[in-house]
Amino acid sequence: MRTLIRGGTVVNSGGPFAADVLVDGETIAAVAAPGLFTDADTVIDATGRYVLPGGIDAHTHMEMPFGGTSSSDTFATGTAAAAWGGTTTIIDFAVQAKGASLLATLDKWHEKAGGHCAVDYSFHMIVSDVNDTSLKEMESCVAAGVNSFKMFMAYPGVFYATDGEILRAMTKARETGAMVMMHAENGIAIDQLVAQALADGRTDPVHHSLTRPPELEGEATHRAIALAAVTGAPLYIVHLSSRHALDAVTAARDSGQNVFAETCPQYLFLSIEDMARPDFEGAKFVCSPPLRPADHQLDLWRGLRTNDLSVVSTDHCPFCFAGQKELGRGDFSRIPNGMPGVEHRMDLLHQGVVRGEISLSRWVEISATTPARMFGLYPRKGVVAPGSDADLVVYDPTATQVLSAATHHMNVDYSAYEGMELVGRVETVLSRGSVVVADGAFHGREGHGRFLDRDLCQYLR
Ligand SMILES: [Zn+2]
């Protein structure tokens, strides 16, 4: 089965160029001068369109347990929504419970996701219990293609790791070539601020942000970087939200340390003003780290240009407003933390191109190419090139759309971007050569997505 995508502009991280793309089976057979190939079983006309490598969302939480409830997208619904938005690979998180084995946790997540994903998927491992057994098991995880381990300086009593535990895990990461991913917020101090706020009767959603000030993200980021420097482990700061944290990452990178960071669309497009919306509406925007004052956004865009922020992922972790977010009425600390977004990452970042914040090729780099290289998937993913998986997006850069819960495909009852008008839209999506989205309809299949066994990070010295 050969598919020819004809007449488009291929956009790789190296820049745009006019080319036809020939797909044979599940892989790209050729990227050739326009008109060179004429023979194919199916032809997709991409005139006036971009042809992009499928997006890679390196941070999602499908059906994740949190505070007695579970994120509302399953692997089936969440990966279908991802495909609608031009994302053809997700890396989700297997979550070690206290006392559980890492390998049993990994098996459990394979069971949850296996046979259900519409696009390809992989896992990071959340380490919440550092002990001799789990440190040893990190080696087996690396051998099984799961070589990135997320730890938390936030959430005392749940995922929180002490500096000593982080140091031990980083030492093991250094030995195995694995990456430590860090949720960098000072959870011990935050818990005190939360307790004070509640005692004072400050219970509205906006206090979720006010009790997690950017100084405590900056401090934790700096501390994580110091621990990484001491152990020699590479470090990836997840969902960086503030200039305070960005300053710490920039300084580390300038000193030559293997430190990387991602941000998320919600930190680029939303702000603490959204959390202050009346009638508990602000709960829709509760995530951690929290949304910041809008002036942080300019620094984050700058970080994306300078590569101090090298990836944009979503931290997609949806909870419905009805019945889930509402658990926190009268007590913001009980609002499930997380926001929906897996469907809109590519489109939102395209607004950065439209506004002149980033170049066309940088858009592809931060949303597909760098995540592929960062997490050992390149060149199988993240590039339009012969031999790569035929994960392709035909993108119409001039179409317009309005985001809404009424039209999105994520299994959640609100949109964080309700009513936002966007320029550009995904038109056709292929996952390993199969059309999953075309002509405004979903043609994918639950279970088409395969688990991706990942190599080590490609950015390490
Ligand atoms: Zn997350």
C-alpha cells in the first residue's frame, strides 16, 4: 500500500522545503522533488499545506489516579483526541504507589494502555518510593525501554521525595544513562502556605496559585539542578511555568550542565486571571505548578527561542468540572490538579508562529523533533525522512477554528480555551502509514497504537 502526499511544504526542524512524500506501508519510503513520483495507491493533495512529522506529547496522564478520582480520558479516548490534534505519539506516566514494585507498576500500565491506544505510546516511570529494590529495578526498566524517571519535590505524603532520595535515584540514573525528570516545587513550604490560607478562610481556586508562588518553583528547580550537578545525572524539568525556574535552568545550561526543560501551552496562553474567574470557574485551571501572572509568558516564549526551554508538552490530565473539579468547592486544596490539552498543543503553538514568537521550523522542533531526540525515539519519530515511521500531519496554515468543549474530542466537559479563535488546523493525520483523521472524521482504530521501546536521550555528552 503506497500513499503519496503531493504538492505540500515539508516542515522539518531544519526548515521548510517543497517536496512530495511517498509512504510505503508503515514507513516513509521517499521525500522527493515535487512531481518525481506519480504512482501510488492513494494520493493526498497537500497543495498550500504543510506536511509535518506527527507531534510527540512527552507528558500526558491518561486514566491517572489522583486524590480518590481518576483523570477522565482513557488511553483510548485520550490518544484519539491526540490524533485529532496532530499528535501521533504520547509518552504517559506509569505511577509507582508507595510500597509497589516498579516492574509490577510497569506491567499494570502496559495492561491499561495495551490494545487501547489509537496512536503510538511509551512510558516514563514515576518513582514515589526510593528504596534498594526500586533502585535496582530502575536498571530493568531501562532495559525495557523505560529510561526516564519522574520524581517530585512537591506533594508531601504522596509522591514527595526527600533530597536524599533524589540524590540516590540520580546516582542510579547516572550509572544507567537514564534521565531524571523533576516536578520542581517546594512542597514542604507550599503545604504550610496552603494550611495558612485555609485557616484564614481563603478557599477560592485562585489561592491554589497564590500558595504556590514562583519563588518556590525557582528554589526547587535550583536545588534539583544542584543535586544533578553533584551526581552527574542529566535532568529534565517538567512543566516549567515561571521565569524564576527558567532563570535557574538558563544558568545551568550556560554552565554546560545537562539540564533540559519543557513548558506547556497553559503557561504560554493562560494566566492567574483565569484562576480568579468567579463562581468556582477558576477550578478549571487548577494544575501544578499553577498558572502565573501573564508577564511570565513573555519569558517562556523567549526561553523557547533560546532553547533554554526545548520541549512543549501538555501535562494533559483532565478532570471534569462536574463531579471532579467540584470536589474542591469550599477548599481549593481538594480540587484535582490537572488540565485537558492533548488535542490542542500543535494548534496553540502554531499561534506562536502566526504571532512571530517562533519560526515555522522551531514549531516542529519543540513539538516533535526535540521530544523524539530527548526521549530516544529519533529518527523513528520526529522527522519527515526516508525510513522514519509514516507519522504525518497535513496542516492547513490558513484555516481558522474556534476551540470549544462542544467540538473537542477529549473526554472532559469543559475547554480551558473555550471560544479561543485559532489560525491553522490539522487536516489529515497518518499514524504509521494509516490514515487516522481525514475530511473531518476519525478513521483510526483503538489498539492501532504500539508501545515504543525507547533508546537513551540523544542530547547527553
Ligand atoms: Zn504531569
